[in-house]
Amino acid sequence: MTLPVGFAVTLDRRVRVVDGGRALLGGFPTRLLSLTPRARPLLTGRTVRVTGRASAVLADRLLETGMANPVLAELPPPGEDARWTYVIPVRDRPEALDRLLASIGIGHPVVVVDDASLRPSDIADVAAKHGARLVPLAVNVGPGGARNAGLRLVETPFVVFADSDVVLPEETVPALLRHFADPRVAMAVPRIAGLRTGGAEGWLGRYEDTRSSLDLGGDPAAVRPGTPVAWASTACVVARVDALGGGFDAAMRVGEDVDLGWRVLERGLRIRYEPSVVAWHEHRTRFGDWFTRKAVYGTGAHPLAVRHPEYIAPAILAPWSTALVVALLAQRRWSVPAAAAVYAGTTLRIARKLDRAEHPVRLAAWLTANGTVSALSQAGNLLTRHWWPLTAAGCAVSSRVRRAAAVAALTDIAFEYRRDDARLDLPRFAVARRLDDLAYGAGVWLSAARGRSPAALLPRLVRRTRRRP
């Protein structure tokens, strides 16, 4: 399967062109990719356009390494048969369903799956009003099972799964379909943004508007574990029907969308995240509902750990970054010198592997700095989110733990508040951020206790072998 003529990719904003255009530095995991003399002219500025086999191979390689993303406006149409069917699972949300169906309009088949609503007649009336096909279920099977019931009735090449609490702008689905010009793309998802409702202007609504668990950020990306976009929600997703296999795991009530995506990736297919188009989502803004839902998200950790043990780790650290973090957390006189020695040693080791580059030490120092920031960020997340019960216990008996927890929490708040340009004042943002972590972490621990396994709580130590470029 090759990329078609006319397909275009542009380098990710984090990728650096080095050695006078002879190599690229970036991707996930970060690597130095040397360009052959034949490949260099194919990169025009930061863009590669497919005009033949050589440019198709280069563009595909850049996509596979996470170094580039498709240029949406220049992608060719997905083919002659780009028909799609909407599948909408719903339970007792007739007003939200009516709002969604009104945004969809007419022209495409719609299957509404009523997942055993307490007042099924209300759902039936809304479905009939908009000419949608209704599939009533006698027993509540959860979102995964409801989507599967609708998927079995789809006769078009593509399916659009949309939750009843979203609103779809007219351009969202057609834009996502352009990604399927890449024959390896199985799913494409938009950015999930907050729908402006009455509750959205409260403090929790404004927090969710910038830090929703469903919002994957403003950068386009390949969805892949171990990267900034490690998973994708199916609150709204466009997918090839023939790439979904048996569909969702109906046994999972939480995390079924993450599981499906990871199973798709394991078959060598791709999932694209496209933030230039959105699906508007009605976030929970009442405190009880909001806090409970955050905890429910966390309870998906153990089922995912059973199915995907290599993906679910709350932190992924290299031996050198683990040593650096442990040294700093020890908070001894030797901590900073030891961390500096680890940093210097790592920089020299990487520089030796980049000896064909023009400035190997400079590049190695940049790579080590990025790795250090990532390791410290992950350690902070462990302290304040995934391991907070242990942190709380440690704070009761250790001043070092209290200092580490305070630094981690304050650094996280400052970074996230500045990054997201929050519409909420800093004190309330800080409270919401910590409550978010407390709820999710509690859900993870509850999940681990139910499964009688700490797998979802254990970081993964990896040693990446870097070959010479």
C-alpha cells in the first residue's frame, strides 16, 4: 500500500532540520534520520509532496516515525465511494440526541441504538422526527456493545461513531475522510472541544474547556502509545468498516475506545488525530458528575493492562533518566552533582552514536535535555496523579516527600495553566487540576484493587538501542 500522487506531508513542528538539510531530528521516539542524496531534493522547505515512488516512500517513512503529518488541505479525495453511516449510541438523552441529529442533517444513513433507556418512547420519537433507523436494546450493554449493534447494520464503506452529547459541524466528517487517502489509515478523529452551554461558563466548565480528558491538544498527530497522543476517544470518530474487525470489546464498559484503537494499531494500521476540525462535546459541569466521571475513566486502567500490558504503563523511562530522577528525588548534597554526572554521561554516549553529524555534542545535549524534561514531567505525574495515595502517605512522615510533591504539583499547575491559556483564574484552575488528578488516580487504584494486580500502576523501564544514522 503506497501513498497516492498528490499526497503531501509537512514536518512536525518539533522536528529539526540539521546538518544543512542532510538529516532530520525528531519523531517518537526521537531519532536522527539521515536523508540520502536522492531524498534531499524531495523535501521542499518542510514539505514532501508525493509525485512518484521515491517521494511516496519518504513521506510514508516520515509518517511512520512521527516526524511529519499530512497536509489536510492538499490531500486527494478518499476515492469514489466515500459514503458513510452514522452510528449513535444513546441512553436517556432525548434532548441531546435531538441536538446531534439536527446538526447532522440529511443525506446519510443514521442508526440510533437505544441502550435500554428508561423512557424508550422519548428516544423513538426523536429518531422518527429525524428519519433515523432505531435499534432498541432490551438490556443495557454499555457504549461498546451498543456501537457494535449499530455497526452490524452498516452497509457503507465508512462509519461515523458519534456520542449523543456531541454536536458535529458540517465540515468535520468530510475533512476527516480526506485522511483515508492514506490506504493505511483505519480511523480519524477530530479535536473534542467544549460545547458552550449554560453550565460551560461555571468554573468547572471553563476548566474542562481547556483541560478536558477528551481534548488531545492543538497539534496534528498519529495516535500511538508512547507519544503525546497515545489514544483517541470514539466520542466522534470516522473509521473504515472493514478495518474494525469485530468492533468494540463489549465486555469493557470503560476504555473500550482505547482498546479498539490499540488493536487497530497492532495490525499495522494508522489512526490520525486532526485538530483543525472539531466535535463539540457537552462536558459534565456539575461537581458530583464531573468528579465521578474522572474516577470512572481511571477504572479502565486494569482492563487495558490485561489486554495491552506493553501500552498502559503510567510512565516510560530509560535507565539513565530513572537514575537522574531518583538522584534529584533523594534531595541529598550529592543529588545535583549526581544528576549532572548522569546528564553529562548520557550526552557523551549519545554524541558518540551521532558522530557522523556536524555537531554531535550539540544534538546530543538537546536530546538529553528533552529526555530530562520528559522524565521529570512523568515523575511529577506519578507523584500527583497515579501514585497520589502513596504520596499522601509519604507526606505524613517525610519532609522530602512533601517538598517533592509540592514542587511537582506547583510545576504542573504553572505549566498547564500557561500552555492551555485557560479561561479560568489560577487559584480555581489549580484546585480543579488537583481534583482531576485525585479522581482519576482513585479510579486507577480502585481498578487495580478489583483486578488484584498493580500492573496499571507500574512504570516501564526501556532501553532503546540507537543505531548509527
